[in-house]
Amino acid sequence: ASSYVPAIKTFLARYPLKNKKIALYCSYEGDPGKTIKNLKKCLKNNNLLGEKGFKVAHKNKNMTEIKNWAMSLFS
């Protein structure tokens, strides 16, 4: 609920990432809340390529949107 899952928190605590190229995305039911904002804080020592939230209810639309977004990160 408005945060990233415990497995990601544990991973980032054990393996702090630095100087990496990172694209942040999340899927959500109601509202993305502060998920991306909190991840950005945790990953501040990296190069953020982009960020995006995808509403779960729009599954078919999201597949195209995800592909286009991912491709735009590398163009």
C-alpha cells in the first residue's frame, strides 16, 4: 500500500546500488502513492532513466504502454 514490497526493501538494504542506470516503474490498484518517490530516495546515487506507474485495471492498454515506455528509455 503506497510502498514497494518488502523483498525489494531487503534487497536494497543488503546490496546498495550506486552508479547504475535505473528505470523505475510500479503497478497499482488504486493509487501509486509514494512508491516511486520512496524508491527514488533509496536509489539517489544512481542515474534515473525514467519513472512510470501502471494501473492494474488497464492490463491490455498497459502492455502497449509499457513496451513504448521501455523503448523510449533507450532511444
